[in-house]
Amino acid sequence: MAKQREEYLCSACGAKSPRWTGQCTGCGEWNTMRAVAAEGGWSARGTGAKNRPANLSSPEALEDLGGDEVRARPTGIPALDGLLGAGLVPGAALLLGGEPGVGKSTLLLQLAAKQAELGKKHSRTVYISGEESLAQIRGRAERLGLLGPGLLALATNNADEALGVVADLGKNPGLIIIDSVQTLASPRAEGIPGSVSQVRAVSGELVEAVKRSQATLVLVGHVTKDGQIAGPKLLEHMVDTVLYLEGDRRDYSRVLRVLKNRFGPSDELLVFTMEEKGLAVVDDPSTFFLGARDASLSGASVSLAMDGRRPFAVEIQALATKSFLSIPRRAALGFDANRLHLILAVLEKRLRLPLGASDIYVKQGGGLALRDPGLDLGLAAAVLSSYYDAPLPEGAAFWGELDLNGHVRPVAGHETRLKQSSRLGYGPLFHAGTCKTLDELRRALFGKAPVPQPNDPHSNA
């Protein structure tokens, strides 16, 4: 015989728990949990198909299903529709992560307000917060100019109340925002809100409930000190789309990245600026991070970088100066420090430069952090420009990956970078098609390598 599964029921409030606890998590009463037979529990071991419960689902033919049930609705922000693929898909679950104070709640409140404006009488938008009171939510909406008749809010830490909102929607379209999943607690799981067991239980119940409805669920996830979304990795697997909002709280630019998307591209991004009325979309971010620059100064180059499928023109700044330390300093802002050390070692070896006696600092202008290998050539050009104290040709643009032999390798998105540089009017262009090695790059930029002067900090005179 199959073993009967048990659960515990509170005799005071009716809350259920998979394990016995001395105090009920629902009403707080002590010694009220009683063991009962779990409803719907069954085991396939030792049973036949005739004992299968009648309420379980059966497979269906995909071609017989209608396509209208999964037709996406517009978000009200056209750029966000393109980022997601089509918009808000009924029955979909989205997860938004980001550092504290980066603007997650502001962005979602703007999305809720847009949905409330677009929604008809049968469509509802509910903003559920476990971090703010209703008065605080109203104050923030009023400050952003988002107050409207169709925007509903609920302040709670009880997952059952959020599940009740999903049940009330039924088969009607709607948008439900949970800010955040780490603040909700389910009486059917142990632990405090934010613990692994609670996050797994709450997110599982919400995602399962929304899959049976026409609503779209957006979960806000806290992040750890390492920048990863807190909670079990299962959380990212359960949802359909994972978004990450990044940016420096002291800066006014924000980048929304797509890390996973079942309904569209997973390598897109969207650039925002933080303004008085919330986050505003940057229509053409290709030169947004370039800013004003003086081409007559040394140590600065322009590189055409790719992030996802979008090309950006970014400025790379480098400063090479004589070191008075026993171990010269190397500092990188917006770059991987290991990649900087690799490129400096290649420059020193292949061009016979005594960079070991210099402090070298590099950074990406505009505060954008990219991990594109095509930045290698622009970084090398900026370091050479600062080392020789000679400006680069005005309008020059660089992209290409450096290998350990000092050769320039082609990178992905070459045609896209080429078209973007032509549109922006850059030239001359330096890439794998115009210079094959670092020595060719140095000769093209500076002719014969300049000889350090006696007053040059790099001179041994």
C-alpha cells in the first residue's frame, strides 16, 4: 500500500503547513497544528492507471489550441515592447532584479500606470508591495505624476492575499506586480520571508496560479552583494523572462538588460535616464555614453562596441605615467582588470615597451560597463597615445580583439559596427581588415615610434 501523505492544519485559522510547528504562522496561536491527510495526495507506486485521480490534466494536441490566448498586450512603452519581444504575454511571469535604489519600483510603477491607462473595464492592474505602505505608494505615484483611477495597490506580506488577487482576475487580462517576492510569506512553507524555502514556495505558487489565468505577473527580486538575484536559482528557471536593471545610483543613466526571454531576444538592452518624473527612454543610445570630448588630448580613443545586438560608440581613456612605487599600479574602471593586465603584457612584449615602470589607469567614459572583446584595440590605442603623449587622429574609431601574439582578430558584429561608424561619420577606421598586428597599428597612428625626450617621464635619461 502507498504511504498516505500528511500535512498539518491549524485548528484556529485553518492555515496549512507541510511540517509541524509549535506556533501557527498564519494566526500566531500556539499548539494548534493537527495532522490531517493531505488532499489530492497519491502515489504511483503500487497503484494502477485505474487509481489515477480524475482531476489531473491530460496531454492535448498543440495544433488544436487557439493562438489568441497567448497574444501579447502592449506595455504602453514602445521601447519596452521591443525589449520583451512583443509586450506582456498572458500567463507569463517576469523577474526583475537590480541593486537597491537603482529604480526598479519606479520603473514598475510607471508600467502599472501605463497599463491602467490602456486597460479597459475588464482589465485590472494591481501593484502589490511588501515593502511600502499604501500611503507611501500613493506619495510616490503622486510625485511621479502617475495617479490614475485604474491603478490599484495592495500592501501585504501574505502570499495568500496575492494569490487571491490572481484568483479574482480569473480569465480576464491584467497585470500583477509583486514588489518584492522576498517580502512575502506563505503559511505552507517554513522559514522567515526571504529565506530559500519561502522564496521557492511563494514564487512557485504565484507562477502556477498565473499560468492558469490571462494575467501577467512581474516579480521583483532582491540581489546579493555579488550582484546575483537572491534566492534559489530555481527562481530564474521558473519564470519566462529575467530582466536586470543596472546603473550607478550617483549617475543618471540606467541600463535594462534581458538575461532570459522565452518570447523574444535574450541579448537586448534598453537605456534610460533618471529624471524628475521617473525613468525616460533614450531613443538613440549609440552616442549617449560618448559625451563631449577633445580630440586634441592624448590618451583617449573611440571604440565601436557591441552589447547584445546594439552598437555603442564609447570613449576609452588611459593614463600612463612614471611610477614611483616598487610595484606599479594598474586600475580599471568599467573594464575587467585581468583583461587589462593581458593587453599590457602583449604591448610590452610585442612592441618592446617598458610599461613595467609605469602606473596605468584606464576607464570607460559615460559610466557604461561593457565586456566586449572588440574593445581590445581601442584600449591598446589609448594606452599607446598616453604613453607617447600624442593624440590619435581626429574621427578615428577602433574595434578588434588582440591575441597573445599581438595580432588583431575580427570580432562579431563587424558589419554592424561598420555601418554605425559610417552613419556617425567616423574615419579612419582601425580593425582586423585595416591593421593586422599591433606594430601596424603603431605605425599607422604614430609613424615611426616616437623617441622619448629627456623630460619625458618614461625616459631613462
